[in-house]
Amino acid sequence: MFFQNQFWRMLALMLVIAGAAIAGGALIVAHAQQQQQPPQIRAEAITTQQQPASRQRRAGEPADAQQPVAPSPTATPATAADDETTLSEDEVVRVDTNLTNVLLSAIDKNKRFVSTLKQEDIRVLEDGVPQQVFTFTRQVDLPLTLAIVIDTSSSQEYTLSDEKAAARSFVDSVLRAGKDEVAVVSFTGETTLEQGLTGSIQRVRRAIDRVEFVPPSGYIGGGMVVGGTPPISGDNQQIAGSTALWDAVWVTCDEILTESSEQTRRAVILLTDGVDTFSTKKLQEAVERAIKADTLIFAIGIGDRYRFGGVDEGSLRKITERTGGRAYFPKSEADLRDAFAQIQKELREQYLIAYSPTNKTRDGSFRQLKVEVVNPDLKKENLRLVYRQGYFAKGGATPPPARARRP
């Protein structure tokens, strides 16, 4: 009996140990999965009567219904029989055109936009191979989908009010009711959605007004934080006193701008000193996400050069030039207003180039783009051409199925 009791005690002990090990392993796996989560965007609580408070949502989760977003077209339900109908070639419309679109800006030595380019003045190369251009046209009236992304970390403490004033003026002049949409995003170590995409100037202005620098606990100025007392301490204090720039760009392109129609011009207007201290994403990952979302990035590099060492111009030039935008580095309030005016003009003064790539392989690889001036007279003027430096090819070897032309 003694050995029987000992046996059952030993068996019970082994089961307890095994259960603890499994539970511990589950906790480790859960923690590892949490570490691998993509950047999140926090919907800011809005207390005005016009806009109820919004809950927090994670990256990849559908937008809250209370956040104004671009309406999605409503499709008429189709039956399975409709989808399975066999059609002759005459009744079929192939929707896979395999065209690549490139937006182009041309700027002369006096920083003026050139609006007289013709198709024969330029040449397009993909991975060094010349391409046949099917469309070359100026686009001055395309709807805009913009995200104004504002750095509210400690390096912006003394410049934020000027940035907000210039941003409000920009919105007043660029937003066309019923046609364009703007979102407002702020970020430190985390990204906050102040206002989802909306065509209301009043809502955008109120969102910009809400953006503010909130010093972390123990902040004594000049970027210095001493100690850490509740309610902001530990990880929360680190988030409040840091800058996750690339995460903010990535999540804005991934969650906000992709909610808009593909028939709009998407752009991020980034106000920051370009110094990243806290992102889980790298600069190149932010570039790739912007390219996949067909989004131009414009940056206004502004910061406290006396307390924080100025602006990281190199990083801002990389992320803007690779996505087809431009970086501006204002030295005064007048320069800041002029930077916004230049961005507005560039968004309205672009050329659309469309071509069918000679490389038909659908491997999802990155294709390098180059647009160059071939007109001998224009070459002498040393025009600066601004465009995205590449794109990702479609994945999958099989084209989408043909669809019937329906009355």
C-alpha cells in the first residue's frame, strides 16, 4: 500500500510539473507573439459633441465606424450561378491591364514647376530597359487623400505652434469639399489617430488644434527626463519621451490611406525633425509600405536645433525621394509657409506616365525606375525630375479571371 501511495503521489507531482511547464511555454509563446505585433495606431478620444470618443484599435483591425472614412461602393449581390456562367471571348472584358503608373514632377533651376513637358521629351526605363509609354498627361484635378502626420515629441516643443498654424493654412487652401479628404495623425513613441479621413475643413482644423506636446513625467526641458513617477512611469514614460517615426509612417500608409479610393492621389505630409528613437520598423520598411500603398511622402524637416542638434536631413531625403515626394527644411516661419505652398502646388502640377512593363514576370520583386530627359534643349536646363524610384511587381503567375461585361 505504501508503494502504491508513493506511486500515485509521484504521478500527481509529475502531472503538476508538466502542466506548469506547458503553461509557462504558452506564456513565452504569447509574449513572443506580442513582441512581433506590427505598429499600432491609437484612436484618440474626442470629447466634442460632433465627434464621440473612439476606442483603441490595433493595426489590421477595421476602422471604427465613428471615424469618417471614404465610402466604399456597394456591390449588388451575385449568385453562384452568375459567377459560374461560361462566356465566349466576345462577351468577356479582361480587366488585368498590367499597366504601371508613375507620377512625375519637373522643376527648373529656379525651383519653378515645369508644365510644358511632352511625351517625346522624356524616356522611362525599368531595371535599365526602355519602356513604351502609352499615356503622358498632366493631372491637375485628381482628388487628394492626404494624411498630415505631426511629431509631438520633446524636440518639437518650441516649434509645434508654428507647425500647427501652417498646417491649418495648408488645409484651408488645399481641401476641396466633396472631393478631397484629409486625416490628422500625431506621434511620439506611439501613433495616435486624431482625425480619420474627412472632407470637413472644420473637423481637420479641430484635430490640428488638439495636437499638443505632452511632457512625460519628470520632464525638465531640453529633452531631459528625471526619474519617473506615476501615472507615467516605466514603459509609458519611455513611450511619451521617444519618437517612433518610421512606425508612424508605416501604420499611416497601412491603415489610414489604404481606406481611400485607388482613384485618388495619396500623400503623407510629415512634420518632424527626422530623428527616430523607438520604431520597430526600419526606414526601408516604411518606404516599401508607402510604395505598396501608392503614397507620396513629403517631409517638412523642422526641430529644435539648439537643444536637440537639428534635423536629420539625410533620413528625410531618403524616405521622400524614394517615394516620389520631396523634403523641405525651413529656417523661418515664412519658409515654413512656403514649404506648404510648394507641396500644394506639386500635388496639383504632376504628370501621369503609364506604360506596360516589358518584364511580365509576376514575382513580387522590386523594379527600379528611371525617368530621364532626352530632349537636347531641355537637357541644357538641368531639370530636376521627381518620381518614385521603383515599385513592387504583382505576385502570382496567373492573371485574375475574366469577368463578363454586364449591362
